[in-house]
Amino acid sequence: MSIVERLEKLDRRLIFVLILLAVVIPLVRPIGFKIEVSEPVQQLYEAIESLNPGSRVIISCDYDPSTMPEIYPMNQALARHCFSRDLKIVGMGLWPQGVPLGQASMEQAAEEYGKSYGVDYVNLGFKAGGIVVVSSVAENIPATYPQDYAGRPVSELPIMDGVRNFDNIELIISLSAGDPGVREWVMIGQGRYGKTVGAGVTAVSAPAFYPYLQAGQLVGMMGGMKGAAEYEILMEGTGTASRGMDAQSVAHGLIIFFILFANFFYLVGRRKMPWKR
Amino acid sequence: MKKQIPLLITFVAGMVMLVQYFIPHRPFSEVYRLFNQWYLVVAVFAMILGIGNLIKIHSVRLRRRGSGWQYSIVLLCSLGVMGVAGLGWGIERGGFFDYLYWNMYYPLSSTMFALLAFFVASASYRAFRARTAEATLLLASAILVMLGRVPLGNYLWDRLPLLGDWIMSYPNMAGQRAIMIGIALGVVSTSLRIILGIERTYLAGR
Amino acid sequence: MDGVGRSLVRYWRSALPLVIVLWSVSGAASGATTPDTVTPEPPSPPSNVAAEDRSNDAGGSVVISWTKSADDGGGKESVVEYLVLRSTSLAGEFQQIGSVRSGVAQFVDQNSIDGTPYFYMVRASDGVSLSLPEVSEAASSSAQWFHTGRTNILVAGALLSFLVLLFIRKAKRGEELYIRPIAGLEAVDEAVGRATEMGKPIMYVPGIMDMDDIQTIASMIILGRVARKAAEYETALLVPTSRSLVMSAAQETVKEAYLDAGRPDAFDADRIRYLTDDQFGYAAGVDGLMLREVPGAIFYMGAFYAESLILAETGHSTGAIQIAGTAMPSQLPFFVTACDYTLIGEELFAASAYLSKEPLLLGSLKGQDWGKAISIAILVGGVILVSFGMSKIVEWLTTR
């Protein structure tokens, strides 16, 4: 095999090692690339800014630990933003693993802003059924969730006073890594009940939601770790997402280098052996 | 008869759910709520069924010393420990279940997901070749979007993120919408075939 | 009265005004003033209070709307909430049924009895006093028999159904229907043949969603066809599933396929197994199976998420020929990159018709295609109309 052919068919384990180094080194020695805030993230931020203190926001944690690096920082930033504006958070999850993650983010932010469980935030927990649960919540929240995630009756919690259904909720945000998730909230929440819906999604699924953004069905959206980093910038702080952007930048750069490198040798090879494709 | 009853159930359930979407009046709104509740119950039972099946398969493998029986022990023990921890001591923060969740399940799950980073690199290296004009165009767009979505792009040229966003918001979205419309039509056609009993392979057999 | 008594009376006479002032000030400070007592000026009332039945619902709801008080958001900015009261007659007693925060000009009464006329009163409150009341005309709730906001969907659905049934009828009458070649589906035979030649098994991955997902149902349909081929060629078929119900359905489908092919003895239920519901646990399990069993052909048909590339790359490393089909737009690029053939979106739903060549199924495919042609015509026409400022079509296409 000529050097061209050998380089074209590089052992993928070498690629794996280089990617590992590209991710680890910037985490250990940050570079400090500047992060610009994009419009969808700005719109989501403004949607929360426009709410009156005391408004209720549903944050639905529809993700699991595998997508935590991208979505958990969004969860944290949103919880902090809501509490800084004295908004009340009604947490829940269409994925069972999302519930403890949502709880952790709310507890962290509550400690920072002096908020208490049951008064300023609640975690209703998980219910199986996806879109069925969303329809149920739209009609009657206490009937769908008679108890919170820890088994306390919601009727005893001050935050749920007078909360019957979507009519008592000002904003819905779905932090979603797949299905059920944003689509269900948009279909029922925005499509059927006309509620304002925002989203936080993984980078790979963000392109699929641009049509919803354009059509106005989503008021704003955070896409991937970059979206989370941008929201952290708007909250005038840094978090895990901002710190991860350096590593992501270098990794992207390396993958682009691989592609160009491989194509260079492919084109050289083609010139030398034009019958070979 | 074995085939007729499921087809009849499919037809009735399908038509009822179709009709209730357009008729808000009772009893159709009640039917929808009823079906919703039944589905919630069925979903929970399906979980129980799945767990039962998993235990059965691995117990049999363990008993027969089938290939990989040692891993069956690990699986059954993990299932037992997590189940007992959750049911016995609750799932609240600070509990044993919570400890296992954050220190075992979470790292394992994240690790599998992290494999994607490596596989994307190796797949890109292997497959992204400028074989045709379209492939070259795809390659160029991919590079622009990849750079535009990280701070590195902004560092190289401050207009790069805007270019990347433009590609995502217009050509990409147009393509996504076209695929979504095609899929929606395919779903309607397939659903119609299933409700009317024209398509029966999913029920097993012709 | 003695001297002490006279002193006491003199004391109380001089202290009394002070006591009265102190008492009224403390009363105001403790917020003990009740509505309509003498207080600082009450807020301006809301205006144009209107009540009407909530449309397109199952009854029991009345929507009350009003124009905000002048003191809400402007003027004194003193309004904190609006109280909504209800009575069955103008002269009757109004009971409070709810309240909304300032800035909101609508309330939904969800506890009305259909057919009963109600009068609604709205009063602005600044936390201390209430504005003058404003009362609406009588309104009663009722249930509607048809959701007018979904007329457009009904028309579109009816049109598409009509086209599908029309072409099915044509196919029944023996009309020849042409469909274009789909490379991925034409390669199914080739893939099964190759695995047979190499003496390796076939692996079929039906996605990670449950039987309630239409893609999984489409996958079961294709599995039936692939299983039939595998039975005819006597090639082993492995089907790892992510859901218990999918496992049951797959076992039934494959069993029937082997029966149809006249090889019921070759069917092995243990080769169709449930792994786990967990997404990455399933990916790890399937990867392990691929590396141990080394299949000659791998099919990915159904709904996939982030695990798609993990599966496809591992499959590629085993040297198997890979055919994928999914209606998840976000996963299509990964399959296109890593697999030999990919069925894009609706091609997955066309597969059953394509593989079986049954006239009824082909007919439905034709109807679907005509539906797409009409969609394209509406898109192009709509773009032209909107470009000339005629946006009525956009309103008509919007769902409520």
C-alpha cells in the first residue's frame, strides 16, 4: 500500500487518541475563546425577563444523564434566572431520569437566591405516558400529580395554590434530549392551548427545531452546550458549559482538519490513479 | 377469528381517536381522557412485563451456563440492588438509590454517549470525500457550520457564526421541512392502511 | 365627684382625641380596613367587560375579558390584581370565583353549568380597596359538536384519504402502477444473499421506540419480509429489541414468516431477545452482539436517536453490509455516512409496499405521492400569494 493509500485508511484508534487529547488539554489549560450570544437564546432569555414576579414557569426535564453535559447547564442557568426574577418553578419530567436532575438544579439555585421548596418551587416528578401526560397536565395538574416527587400532597404546597391547569402557567420550557420532549409540549401546549413554549435541546437535534422557531411555535431555544454557554453569559456568570466550549472548539477544529487531510490524500490519489474512485 | 378481532379493535380504536380530534362535545372528550388513562396504565404494565422478561432470559442463561452467563449475574444483581434501594429507602437526594444513580448509572450512561465524539471523528475521516460536486458542497457547508457553532469560528472570522446560522436556518431547514412533510404523508398513509386493515404484517402473517 | 375622679375625667378628656387618632392610624397600618370603608382613593375600574362561551370545547367554560384599568401599567400603577365574581342574576349576590394578576385581562371560568346564564363582575384591587364594579352581559357555556379551528386538517385528511383509497381501488382493478426504484430496498436481497454466502447471520435492529411509534410498526412490516428471505436461504436471523412489546411482536412476525416459507422448524425464539429500555445500555448490548456474532448483513429500521452512529460505526467495523431506514431527520446524516444504503424518511413507510409488490399497498403509495404533489402545489402557490401580500392562505393553513 502506498503512503497515500495508507494515510487515506488511517487506523481509527489513532484518530480516537487525537480526539481524546483535543478534548482533555483545553479542559486542563483553558484557552478563553469569546462566546457570542445567538438570537434564539436571546429570545428565550427575553421571554423569561418579560414575566411578572410570581409568574409560574413549568420546566420539564425530559433528558437523562447521558446528555447532562449539554442540558444540565441549561437547567441550572434557567433555575437561576427564574429565581433571580422571583418566578415560581413547577418542575416535572417526561423522562424518569430527568426528575432528580431537575431537583438538583433547582436546589442549587434555591440556595443561592434564598428560595424554599413548596413555596417558590416544586418538583412534581415523573409520570409515564409522554404526550398523554402533557394533555393531562394541560387539563388538570392536581389530578395528574396528586403528590410531588417525594410523595407530599400537592394540595399542601403553597406554590400550587390556585394552580389548576395551563391557564395558571405563564411559560413552559422543555429541556429535551429526544422523545417525549419538545415536540409534545409544542403540539399540546402551544398548538392546542396557545401557551408560550421554550426549549433547550441537544446540539444534534437543534436543527430539527428551527422550523418551530421560525414559525413562532417556540419562543426561543438553547441548542447544545453552546446554547447553555450563551445563556450563562447572559446570566453574567460562567458554568460548566462555558468552560467546555474551549474543548469543543478544539475538537471541532481537529475533525475539520481530519476531513481536509483525508480529502487531500484522496484527491492526490485520484490524480495518480484516475481509474480508481 | 384470531385475525378478525385484533383488526376490529384496531379499526374501532383508530376511528374513535380520529373522530374525537374534531368533536369536542361529550362523550368524545371523555373518551379521549379515558383512553389517555388506559394508556398510562398499560405503559406501566408494559414496564413490568419488560422487567419480567429480562429476569426470565438471564435466569435461564445463568442456569444453563450459556455464553456470557457471568454478565447475567451482574445484570440480575444490579437490577435487584437498584430496585430494593429505591423501593426500600426512597429516591430522594442523599439516599442510597440517589448515590448509585449519580455514581454508577450517570457515569456509565455518559461514557456511552461520549463514544459519539470518537465515532463522529472516525466516520467523518472515512466517509466525507469530495467524490462529486454535491459531496463537495456538503463538505463545505459542514465545515462552515462546524466552525460557526463554536467560539473558534468567531475567533477566526466574526461573520462565520452568522454564516453557519444562515445555513442552519435556511437551506438546512428547507431540507428538514421537506423530509418532515414526506414523513407526515407517509405516516398518514401507513396509519390509514393499518386502521382499515389493509396492512396486516405487523399482526404477524399476511 | 372627688378630686381624683375629676383628675381622671380631665385626663380622659384630653387624652381622648389622641386615643382616637392613634386607634385609626394603627387600624390603617395593620391593614384592617375592609373594602368600601373610608380609604385613600380606589383604583380606576376595568372597562368593556365581556363574557362569552369558550369555543371548540366540551362545555363548562366561559371566557371573561376586559380592558385593563387605567391604573394598571399607567397612571398610578397601583392595581395588583383583578377579582372576578359571578352571579346568576344581576340583582343576585355575586360570589368571587377567582382572580388574576395585574397586566392580565382575561379569566376563564371553568366551573359553569352549560345552559345557565351567568353575569360576571370584574373589580380592580390595589390590595387595600376595590374599584367600582363592571358587569358583563349574560353568557352561558355550551359544548360544540365540531372544532372549527381544525377544519383545515379535516379537509386535508379527507383529501389524502380519498386519494389513497382511489388508487387502492385502481390497483384492485389490475391497473399497472409504477414506483421508482429505491436502492436501499433493492439491496435487501443482495444483503441477505451476501450474508448467506459468507455463512454469517443477519442482524435486524428495529429501533429503540415502542410499538406505539409508527416507525416501529413499519419496521415490523419490513422484518416480516426480511425474515421470510432469511428462512428461504436458511440464514440465521438475530433481532435484539429495546422494548418488551416489540420483542413479542417481532417473535410473532418472524415465526409467521418462517411458517410462510415452509421452515417452521428453523425458527428460534431465543434469537429475538429483549435487551434493555435504556438507550445507551441497548447500544452497548447491540454493539457487543455485533462484535461477538459478526453478522454479514445488518438492518437498522425504525426510530433511532443518538445511538445511531454508535451502532452504525461498530457495524461498519465488522465488515457487514448495512442498510438503514429511519424517519428521524436528525439521525439520517449519521446513517448516510456510515451505512451502505439508507432509506430516507417516507421510503421507510414505502418499504412494505415495495418489497411485497402487493397491488393494494402500491395503490396507497401512489395516493401518498399525489398527496405530496398537492402539498408542493400549495407551497408554491402559497409563496407566490404571500409575496403579493395575500396572506389569507397562511391563516387558513394555521391550526388552532
